[in-house]
Amino acid sequence: MRELVELMVKALVDLPEEVEVTEVVGRHSCVIELKVAKEDIGKVIGKKGVHAQALRTIISAAGGKRKKRYVLEIIEDRDD
């Protein structure tokens, strides 16, 4: 699942080398943490969150086949 998220996000952003995806696996669920460059966070989230919601829908559908619940967390680093 990590590879799927990484592939989709790298297609959206201007700095694909800055994309970091980590997967925290639990017994019945899995959290996918996504970090991108500060300039690309808006592209990943999209207007009114449509890109983020689309990513979550795809992950949820793919997770249903594996009988696991997947949660996408978009991590914003606040280095101001």
C-alpha cells in the first residue's frame, strides 16, 4: 500500500524526491504517514481537500480487499 500512495503522490507534486511515505502496521488497521515538501502540501490536499479525500478513498477501497483498515495522515512540519 505504501508503494501505491508514493506513486500517486509523486505524480501530483513538483518535488517528488521530497516525498516520504511510512507505514505503521497494526493488527487490524494501518496508518500511512505522508510527508511532502512545504511547497507541495497544497497540491496533495487540493482545493477543499478533494485530492486528499480521493487518496483516502482509493486507499480505503484497496484496504477492503486486504481486510484491513487504512488511514492516511498527511504530516505538516511546522519549522517556522
